Amino acid sequence: MNPQSPTNRTVLHIDMNAFYCSCHAATDPQRYHARATAVAGSPETRHGVVVTASYEARARGVRATMTVAQALRACPDLVLIKPDFHLYRRFSRAVFDIVREYTPDVEVFSIDECWADVTHSPFLGSATDLARKIQQRMDQELNLPCSIGIAPNKFLAKMASDLQKPRGLTEISLTNLSEVIWPLPVKQMFGVGSKTAQRLSQIGISTIGDLAAANPDRFSLLLGKRGRQLVDLANGRDTSEVTSMQEPLKSIGHSITLANDLSRPEEMATVLLNLADQVGRRARRHRLVGKTVQITLRFANRRTITREQTLREPTALTEVLYDTAVSLLYRHLPRDARVRLLGITLGHLQAEKAPSAEMHTPAKGTSEGIQLSLFTTGSLSEDTSGQSQQDSLSGKHSHDTAMFPQKKRDLTKLLRLSQVTDALRDKYGENIVIRGRMLTQDESQQLRQHGVRGTSLQKDMLSWPENGKET
Ligand SMILES: [Mg+2]
């Protein structure tokens, strides 16, 4: 616990503006600077989804999650850009490196957002000066715009950075709190999803101020412990620390409850692909590798099974996770089973030994990340980037790509789609997440136990403000 009382702390929340588009503009200003641009999956097919729109594009009505076709209707001269996650990660690291020059207490929240506790920063000058300095350096050294919130705690800092975009510098204190955030609709409050907002509106709470004035006891009846917590936050009380270190994870898992039960194994395989992609990404982000791959299957009659395979070498590669999961599926799926939930968990985690960059360099010729290489080079087993990983599997592959040859193109499409949704989560994680469930780190356990329903847009990656720091 920070010995300082919450009011004595100074926390910045740094949020990059239109991050993906800005990275492209910074790299190729001739083509992209000050233009209506959108990063979108599969722009060439028009079936993709807009992940990020530049502010120029937003002014013309382009929004994230629009389809490319919709976006082009709104803004016919929109410049579409294929995602380049390598580029974003590179900029992301540079962004956090700059922030870390001012304090070691930097908590990365997503690819383009972090908190920095600058209470003890040796920087001479006020917090506002420091924030301005950081903003200037982002601009001058990286050509990236950002908004910064300044506040006595994480919650308020996050709220503050959201108030002025792009290039805002906003301070919220316990004294201006009532003017600045109480008039806002409660759904704009960080930590309140649309579901919670709905429940709140049912009991007559529509603004953050309403929430601040609410009786916490009445609230805990309605929303449990979280009710009291929300009232605290609305009053600007947040004692959560800016933690640069994450608690070690024991396992990383994702599961999806499907809107419709699946009966075809190949459809299940495509879902496993999405899951493997998410689990792999998360493990890689944490520089962790795992030695066991477990799948969870819940059938239409709610019976749930888990099946596990131990790998010869620990891994975080999507390809291996997917191969192993599919192999487990084909081995253990009962005949005629209808499946309503699928999950993958990577267990027995340990720190990655090889440098991450080497391990996860995408195959040449794709700018869309490593996963695509698998499906653009023919069969799974022929894939060159997958070759060495194949060896790391202890079990023999019990499946064969020939099992679903006609699905190959669909897989590619789905994979692109999952990259886009993943990118959306990276970029707009908190919004998307709070619309879904807020889940803790043993999310897969919870999902299995409580049968949480969701869609593929739901991601169990974040539990703030309920203590987790997972991003
Ligand atoms: Mg941002």
C-alpha cells in the first residue's frame, strides 16, 4: 500500500490519440498526416471493420467498429490502412519508455494508455508542467499526439484524460470534481459498463453526481461490494495503486459462450482459433510461455469437460496453441455433441527465455502479425514459421488440415476478423470490456462456473476497478 493518503498523490493518465492512425501518420506523414485515415481489417475486401479512425475521419462521421463499406459511405476519400501491429508495439514501447524517464511507477493499461504515479518524480515543476513536457516529447520525438489527465488518483486521472481529445491536458482535483465529472452521464464513468448503467438508470441514477449522492448501503444490496466501490469512485475516492509490476499469472485462459450451439467440429475449430489467438497474444504480451494447453467444452446439456495436453517445450505461439487445442477437440469431442462453450487455457506458465522479438517475428511478407502466416502458406504442417513449433508438441497431431480443406479461406477471414477485434480490445479495451463482464484473472474458471454468456467481442482481460491490472 502506498503510504501516502490518496489526496497526496499525483497520478497522470496518458492516453495516445487515435493511436494506430497516429503511428502511421508518424511513419509516413506524406501519405497519412492530417488526413482522414482509418486502420481497418481487410480494407481490400470492404468486409473489414474500422479499428481506429483519425480525428479528421471522425469529423467526417467515421467511427470505430463501422464496416469499411459504411465508413466509405460516410467519407468516400477515406484512406484505409492495413493494421501493422508490429509498428504499434514499437511505438507503444517508445511511449512508455518516455514516461518511465519521469517515474518508475508506470502501469501499462493497454497498448496506448498508462498511468504514471509522479508523486515522487524528481522533475522540477508542477504536475501540469510535467504532463506538458511529456506531451511535448511525444509530439517532438515520436510525432504522436496524446491526452493527459492529472489527478490525485487513477480513477480521476483516467476520467480526466478522456475529457479533452486530442491533445488535452486536464486536471481533476477533489475540489473541481463536482463541476467536472458529476454532470456526466453515468455510462461515461470508467468502470461502468452499459449493463451497470442500465441497472443504475432503473433506480433513477443517470449522472455520476447521482451516483456520488447515492446511499452506499442501498447500493451494496443492488450491486454487491461493487456498488459501494462505485459510490466511492464517483466521489473521487480511489486508493488503488499505480503498479508497475503485475502479479505473476498462473494460467491464461479465454472462453466463449456461443450464441448458438455448435455441432460441426470445423466450426468449433474456428472458435478455437480465435481463442488461441487471444491466449497467445496475452501470453506474449506478458512474456510468458506455458507448458500445458487445456480445452474446456461445455455441451448443450451444460455438462462440462476439460482436457489437457502437456507440451514438450513451453510456448506462447498461437499456432501451437491452436494445433494442440484442435487435436484435443478431435480426440475428445463425443459424437453428435452440441457445444455451447469453448475455452482454451495455457497453464504452467513461466517467463519466456528467448527474447520476445526473435520468437515472434512475423513471417516475411505479412504485416498482419504472425498468425496469418500459418494460413497463407498452405497447410498447417507445411508452414515454415510453424515448423519448429510442431516439434515442440509432445502428442502427434490427431487432426489433419484435410479435414476441413474448404474452411481454409474462412479461417483466414476469421483470423483477420479476430485480429481486428483483438486490436479493438487493445485500443478500446476498457469500453468494450465494461460492456461485457468484468472478470478477474481466473476468468476461465469463473466462466466455467457461472456460465457467463457472451460474444466473441467479450474479453476477459481486465478487472479494474475490482483490483486486477490485467490488460
Ligand atoms: Mg487512446
